[in-house]
Amino acid sequence: MLKRIITLIIVMLIVFGCARKSTEWKEKHTLDLAVTVPVVGNPLDLDAAGSYVYVAEDQGGLSIINLNDYSKKWYTQIYDETGNIMPLIKTSRISVVPSLNRLFINEREGSDEIRSVDITDLDSLFLVDRITGGTADIQNMKFRDVSGNGSQFVYEGYYCLGGDVSYGKFGIHDSSFPAYWSVTKSYELPEANGAAFIDQYVYVAAEQRGLAIFDFYNETQVGVCDLPGEAQKVKVVGNYAYLPCRQDGLQIVDVTNPAAPVKVSSYDTSGYATNVDIWNDYAIVGSGGGGVYLFDITNPADPVLKDHITDCGYVNNVMFYDGKALVASRDKGILIYNIVP
């Protein structure tokens, strides 16, 4: 009898011990919501620098969120060079260069241009210059400061137009013609939704073409990796490229040899995977109606799902910043998550 009792106790300890561990694993979330900042429009794009998050809100204009107290400034207009009011009607893409106090806004109303805005005084944003011509249907854009490299250029940037990736520079010419924007390179593809410029290569998310890799200098394609779904964006860290491929989730490609990139793993997310960002050993994917996915990518050949959040509404964009995850949600605004180890 004693032997049976002891055996029963051991079995119960094993069963209930396993159940408790399983419950704890299911209930623990790696992403912990810190704050939700409502916005007026549909937050299509976001960028961050210093203590601020910059949000392109489509027909809602522009918001700037202070991460110190989560207060928000909302703009539906800026001032042009002569002091006239310029309305923000359809703001779709955004990129900040804090060292220059510049914010680049893609305004889709009318001429469909990129506006360079001075953000020195957040109470009085004003237009400094514009990039026009060949700027219709921009899917992605990024600018950065190059003023300290000894050249006459102040900043450089790229934008994906659907049919190609355009790269250009803004520089100081001379006293009679003080400023100019020049598109110096173009990487042509049928569909170019996202890009990453790393060293001498340009990595392009090209929808049904998958991942295309170009030589930065001579603009020729050097490699391609066919991927399922439709590649939307691309992040390159080390020897790996991470691409959200719409209906086929996250795809990870080894780009050690740019001439022969090789897919090493994937994870099929629900919804439409449209954005990805990388921080340390984490990858975060925004998957539209499928919510947000967080992966451990310590081994890129075997990504491990750490969290999946669906109560955030329809996800337009995601990014890591200052050790936090920022989510642009069509339904809830900007959600800021702490990352719990």
C-alpha cells in the first residue's frame, strides 16, 4: 500500500509540475505594453531620434511624441520659405536626421514631393527645401547626415518608387547657386518596396522578385534570392537579410556571398507581414491584421517565436528604439512596449 501511495504522489507531482510550467510559459509575455498614445490619423510610418518619435499620419498630418512624458504635438500645417501656411494633407513617409534638425516628409497631395522641414523649434516647423520630380508613389525612404565627411554634401538619402530605388545627395554648390539635390544613382526593378544600403551593396525587397542585391557603385544587379510571397521591406544585419514577405511571413536570407544569397529559414505569420526591425538578438515583425511577432534570432537559421500580440489592432509599422518596441497601429495609435527578458 505504501508503495502505491508513493507512486501516486510521484505521478501527481510530475503531472501538476508540468502543467504549472506550461501555464507560466503561456502567460509570460516578452512584450509588455508601457503606454498607448492615440493619434488622429492613420499612422503609416514612424521614425525616432533623441527623445522624440515622429509619426506620419496620412490625412491626419504629423505628430511628434516626447518619450520623456509621452506628450504629443500634432501638426496639420507647416510654414514655407516665405512664411505662408502649407497644409499637410496626405503625409505617408517620414525620416528624421537629428544632427541637422531636419525632418523629411513625403507629402502625397498635389505634386507628391519630399519636404525637408526644420525642426529646431517644435512650435514652429518650417520648410527648408523640397525634392520634386520622380517622387511619385514612394514606398520607403531614408535620409542621413554626411556633412562631416569633408565633401560639399550635407545629406544623402534614398527612396523606393515601386519601379526603382533612387539615391541622391544634397549639397552646397557656390554662392550663386547655394543648394541642390541630385539623384546620382538608380537601381531599377519592376517593384521596389524597401531597401538597405550596406557598404558597397544595395539590398532591395522587390515583392515577387524576392531579394535583389546591387553593386552600389555601378548600379548593376549582382545577386537575387527568390522568396515566397511578396517582399515588402529588408533589414540587413551581419551576414543576414530579414524580409517580411506579406502572405508568407518572415524570410531570412544568408547574404555572406552577395552574388549567391541563400534562404536559410522562415516563419509564416498570420495576416500580411509588411515591416521588420532588428535589435540585438530580436526581430520584430508587423503583420497587419495578424498583429506583432517578436523572435529570438540568436540563430538566424532557426528563429524562435518569443511573443505574438494581436490586441494591438491592425499594424502598419514597427521599430525598435532605445530598448523598446514601437508599434504604429491603425486602430490604436502608437503603442510602446517594454521588452522583458
